[in-house]
Amino acid sequence: MKLISSNPFEIHEDIKRVRYVRDLDQLENIPPAEREKLKKVSQRYLFRANDYYLGLINWDDPNDPIRQLIIPHEEELSDWGELDASNEAGVTVAQGVQHKYSDTVLLLCNEVCGAYCRYCFRKRLFMDDNDEVTNDVSEGIQYIRNHPEVTNVLLTGGDPLLMSTRRLVEIFQLLRDIPHVRIIRIGSKMPAFDPWRILKDERLLEAFRTFSTPEKRIYLMAHFDHPRELTESAVAGIDACIRNGVICVNQCPIIKGVNDDSEVLAELWERLSWMGCPPYYLFQGRPTAGNKAYEVPLVHAWQIYQEAISRGSGLARRAKFAMSHATGKVEVLAIDEKHIHCRYHRALNPDDCGRIMVYHRDDDAYWLDHLRPVDGMGATRFGSAASTADLAENEIEVLGQV
């Protein structure tokens, strides 16, 4: 891969252990005056990276996409959005356990990531007063045992691959002892942040071979946002997962300054399909507190998505463009001159699944709550986040999940 000679974090493909960077003063490529301004941001939303990932940045380019992804932005301090923009609190059934869709449970089993994406929709987890995550998954395991409709379990957080392999193996074994759990998912950006977490750990690869079986697979829900993350080592990390029985797919949000370009997305998806890690979801960015600088208006995002999926083979065009709304995954189906056509791909209320909703086109809107329904076309006016939260709580009661 291409090396950036002026970069103090110059990449070498034989790296075996990354060095973590938590202090902005270690970033000598950022002028001192600018670092002082950014420290105010990192005091609210933590900064964390490593020498490998920082080595992907072209510091001579102030608009470098990897820089935008990992380096704090002053606009993060603007008064915009909510920390829990999709009301995950409303589907939390125990500490670290979310049950939104009948067949899938999320275990938030780690509160740390390999690095902190500035646009993260769960940045609240990395704040001092947050206690949503638990390292003790026993209550979650018991909940899953008691709910035979649960066939999928997603390990998330934080990043599960930052946990010790010993702990991961314990969780894999506990889940495999539950007959109705067919799929274990690992939501992770470690293949992008630190591919050696996979490549250097033979015990982890052995666990993949043991617990990803022909009828009960482990899925890696990878998170590559930009083609520059697909280094030789990152590709090797995905290959190691595949060769040891793990099914790999990729999901990412559309991020201003990172991948809000149809050529960039098309290249990312095509290369991922060649690697055997095809695109799964392209998410509209949630209106999360601190994320204004990274948001792309919904109509513009749709146009970028449409152009991107017009290229490459069918395997590179699999991504659904969706909003992870409090009431479900709302897929954007089409946008014409007057209307935005949506469908519930997954729904908190099972009766909503598949429901078509038509809204008036609004080129300034970022989220479902910003749209005005077309009368008689199945759409709901969600309005404020508070009313959405109330709706979510009512629907959970219908499902009998709390």
C-alpha cells in the first residue's frame, strides 16, 4: 500500500501491535492552536485512535476523509441532536440487553472501541456517567434462554473484538448452549482499526472454526467507511475470518466529508464484494448530539446511494439505504420530484413490517421525524423525539418484551 512519508504514524504492513493514542498533543501534524480548540471537544466526546489508523491520514490534506472520521471537529460542540437519537433506552430490557425485533437480541458487552468514530451514534456510551454496557452478560444470556423466538444475537457495544479472546470464547460457548440461537453476530470496526487483532490471534481463529458451524454461523458485521481503510492487512483480516468459517458483510453510515460521494461508495462496495464482504446496509446518519458536522440531508444521501448502486456487479449493489428509527428500520425505496417513498424493512411493532409510507419531499430534512406525511398514504407524523419515545414504549408493551 502507499505510504505517506511525511506522516509520523507511517504505516508498515508488518505491524503486529498497534500503539494507542488518547492525547491530542501526540498529534504533531495538527498545529498547537488548533489542538487547543479540539481539546474542548475531546473533553466532551473522547478521542481515541492508534498509530496504524492515524497512518492512513494524508496530513497535507485538511479534508482527508480518514482525518474527518477520527479527528475531533469543533462543530461537535454545537447544540444539535440527541445522545440517544433512536431511543435505544426504550428497547432495553436489562442492563446491556436490547430487544427491539422479535428474533434478534443485542448484547452490549464492551464499552470501548479500537478508536472513536466522531460520528458515532452511541457516543453516549463513552461518557463518564453512562452505565448502559455490562461486562457481565449472565442476565442477557438468561433472557435469551427464556425467549425461544430469539435466533440471532448481536454482540456489540463498544467493540466486542477488544474483549479478551478468553471472554469471547466464554460468550460463544454460552450462546451455543442455547439451541434456538442460530446466528451469532459480531459488530466490529477492528478489521479497519487494527486488523492484527484478528491476524495475530490463533485462538480467536480457532474459536471461529469451533463455533461457526454449517447450520449455526458467526457473522462479522464489519464497518469499513472508505476505500482507504482497505489496506493489505485489513483485507487479510477479513480473509482470515472467511477462511475460518465466519460470514462477513459490511455496514456503514453515509458521512459528510468521508463517503458522501457516489464514486467513493461505489469503489468501497465493489472492493468489498471482491473480498467476500459485500455491502449490507447504508445507514442515514442518526441525528445524534454532536454529529451535525457529519450529517448528509436525506434526499442528497439518496441521490448518492442511487448513483453508487448503479455501478459494479450485483454483489456490490446489495446495500439497503435505511434509517434506524426508534420504530424500526425504515428503508428508503424511492424519491421523486414530490415524494419520499419508504417501507418498514424491520419494525418494532410486527404489524408495521412491510408497511409503505409516503412523505412530502423535503430536501432539507435529515431524518424521518423531519418529514410531513402525505395524507392517506400510510405515513406517520412522528414529530418530536419525545413523542417517538412514547410511541416506542407503547409498542414494546404490545410485544410483551418488558
